[in-house]
Amino acid sequence: MMWGAERGALWIDCEGQGGALNREGHREHVNTVRKICALLSAFIFAFLFAAIPVSAYLIHKPIKRLICTLAHHVEALRILKVSKDIIVGVPIVGEPSNLDPDFFLEFGDVTGVGDMPWNPDIEIILAQNPDVVILPSCPGPYGYTADEETEQLESAGVTVLRFCFNQLETFPEELEKIGYVFGKKEEADEFIDWYEDVVNSIEEKTSGISEAERPKVYCEWLPYQISVADDDIIAAAGGKDIYEGLNGEISAEDVMYKDPEIIIRPVWQGETGYGLNPDDTNRLEGVRKEIIERLPTVTAVKEGKVYLISSQLWTYLPGSGCRQFIGLCYLAKWFHPELFKDLDPKAIHQEYLTRFQGLDIDLDKQGVFVYPELS
């Protein structure tokens, strides 16, 4: 059996190693082999792309015109060293929830296809004559999905792939799949090996921490606004989310009653990011001061364990990226400083930018991502 491509379409050759078959004497045998190959093809594609809609199983290659609707898509493709030249549409550069112009420097001249990944401008997308469009696979704010947009694009004959790349546990699998699509298996394997070394070095230690030893963590994305998206990353870092499994609004009284030992506040692009001077923390100081003043009695405030982190290092959509594993590193340091005294989140962040994003960004000279900075 052989994977290959003919006239741009993926195919499997199940007869290549058997030599020429006598068409008259072995017709029944050939038909049987072809049926088996068809079944195997369906099984293999279903296995590789279990999280992608069925329409994506047949992908015509090479892909010459590609549209990304989420910043994470562009970042993942840059990990794989996919050529920028094939990307003909991206989220609007400069919008707070889309492409950060300081991180995606080279995409300012690429057509913007909308400022909401779950509801991109289909008319603009189709005008770019794309071979493939990547849409989000997971729900967005307020339960938005890209299901309707998927149907519209498929009806127009466009192949749709769906990925998010924002969760710790699923990111390697998603990257492996899209690496296969773009013929970048080696690049995907290199990154996944590095990524799993980072994540596993933390989770191997935190998995043995008892419930009693896990600090109680309160995470809000706005005052008293909580998200279930915080649960997994907090648990992986060895903490216990005091509102595990819950979304929505809670009360100040309830937070004070639960008395968290650590407070985490993801902060949006603009207040943090690569375009800031490392000393430009005035806005973050103000956010932290506001939290301290409205929750003065909780243990986290009394012990000075109120931490702010850039949404770019978090899991929220759409205003994040593929850098949630760096956020995990910071949480591990904050939650269990003695256990992770040799862990250096900033060095890991720097290696990611240089080695896997190809960016000339020196984190000693630019960027604000956490506050207070690790000592």
C-alpha cells in the first residue's frame, strides 16, 4: 500500500507492489482488492481526521490558496513552516481579538476576512477563490459555532477544515493532523516532541499532588466573570479551580466565602503583548490594584498572590494563541514555586518565538505578559 498524489488528489495504491495482474484471469481478484483498499482508505482518513468534518477527508493537493479565520490557524501553520505565499485570507490584522500586528508582522498586506472567526465574511472569502478554508472546530463566545458557515462554503465547492489549537491536551493531535495535510510531518514531530517535553515535565509532577496540597484558585476574565475554560490549565498546573465546571457571573460575597489562596486574571491584548516596553506595566498595576481593593479579605490578597497573565498565553477564544503551554509554565511557578524552582517560563517563551515562530523578538527588550514578573 502506498500514499501518493495524482492530479492533485490524495490516493492509495494497493496494487503497486503486486506487479501487473492478468485482467481476464484476475478480474474478480482485482475488484476484491479495490474494495478492500476503499475500506482501508476510509478507515485511515477517518482515524486521522476524526475531529474534522467528513467533507475534509478528500483534500486536493497541492493547496495553493488557503484562508485562515482564527489567529491560532496562522500561528500553527507558522510552526510547520507552511509558506505565507499560499495564505490569501486571515482575520483582520489589528483587531483586538484577531491578528496581533506585533506578532504577525508579515500579514498586514493579506486580505482580512472578518473580525469574528465564527462568522467570517463569506462573500470576501469566496472572492479569494480558496482551495481550503480553516474554520474553528470549537464553540466561541455565547455559543457561536461555524456550522452554518461550513455548509455555505461546502455548497460553493470549498474544502473546509476545522481546528482551534487552543487546548493543552488536544493541540499536539491537531498539529499532527494539519501537518499531514500540508506535508509537514517532520516539522510537526519536531515541535510536538519539544512541546510534550515542556508540558509533561510539569504534569508528571503535578499529577501526584493531593487535593489537600493543591491551592484554591479563583480565575476571572472580568470582575466576577468566570469560565469553564480555566479548569484544565489550572488543574494541570497543580491547582484547584474554586468554580470548576461553571460559567457566568458570581458574587463578591461568594468569592470571599470560598477564600481563594491564589487569584488569576487573564488580561487582553493591548494591556499586554509584544508591542509594549517591559517596564510599561501601569495598566496592569491598575487592574491588580482594583482586584486587591474589592477583595481585601481573601487569603490571596493578604499573601500577595494576585497574578495577571496575558490572554495570548491563555486558552480563551478568539483572543489567545497556541501559547497556552507557556501560561501553564507560569501557573506552575506561581502555584508550586519550590517544586518548579528550575522552570523558566520566559526562556521557554523565547525559544518558542525564535525556533518555532521565526520571530526576531527579544523578550528582555519588548513584551509584557505577566504581572508581577517572576523574581
